[in-house]
Amino acid sequence: MVSITLSTRLDLAFSQVERSEFMRETDRHWADVDAPFPIGFAQTISQPTTVRHMLTWLDPQPGEKILDVGSGSGWTAALLSELIGDSGHIFSTERIAELKCFGEQNCTRLGYTNVTFHLTKSTLGLAEHAPFDRILVSAAAKDKIPRVLIEQLAPDGKLVVPVDNCIIEIKKNSVGNIDYCHEHQGYVFVPLLFTKSAAIES
């Protein structure tokens, strides 16, 4: 069997998921511009280049169980759905009820049945469905990596999370200890807001 590279899988996902379908109607003509655009409530649909970088570092595999923190428009959830296939599942969380509905409606309208959306106003992650093979965060934590997300990551799992102006990759080994941590500098995200969590130093 010929193995398909992650780069090729990402090319296919981005070609199959039209970004315009996840943007406000007034902004859809800008969908091919490599820049973030507002979706309301001081939130944005992220720059395509940044999303591709994060998905490359996350390295999602078919059949995996993935936590998508900050679902926003639902675009990233749809891309993840394409990457993991029908045998996997995406759990998308959002703290703003209107955006949770917006992302959910977008994905439902486009036929993404392996994505469920959850409103998490004051907590971070989705502990009741943990552990997750991969965790992707689309907003920036301040100063520290949230401990609750580390706790919700499965052994051999990967977490990709913005912290301040960098994106951090974390990987657990087979016994659940962190054995890889790498920072990618030079990114800007909306802030990650929550009220109930612990944190570890980045």
C-alpha cells in the first residue's frame, strides 16, 4: 500500500474544505487572502498559513480522537475531520454560544458528521471525553501552558497550543510523560479565556 504523506493529505483537506463557507457573508470574497478575518465577538478565522503550520505540527492521523479548543467558525474542525476520516472523531469546544452555533451549523450544512460541538463557558477542554490523541488550541494562553490540557492528552499524544506570541508543540511518550517540547516564534492569536484551570510553565 502506498503511504500518503501528511503534506499531501493537508493539500487535499484544504482543497476540499472551502474557507469561504466558514466566513461571514460580507467577507467571503476575501477567502483566498492569507490573513485572519473577523467572525464576530472579537474572534477571527485564522490565517491559512498559520492553520497549515499548526496542523503539520499536530500531525493528525486517521481514526484519532481529537480535541479542538476554540471552534470559532468550524473551519479547523472541518479540516481535522477530513484528515482523520470517518473512523475518527473531533470534539470541538467554544466558550461563546453564538460562535458554537455558527461553527456547528457550518459543519452540519457541509456534511461533517464526525464532529460534535460543546459549549464550555468557564472550563478548558473536555475532561469527560478525555483522553485525546491530539489537542489543537486556536487561541493564545498567557505566559503558561494550561495544565488541564496536558492532563487530557493521551500517552503518545500531541498538543499544539499558542502561548503569547509563539506556538508550542508538546508530545507525550508511551507512559504519559512529556518527552518533546518545541517553540515556534512569531505568531499572533486572540486570547484564550477561561476561569477554571491550572497551568505549568512554558
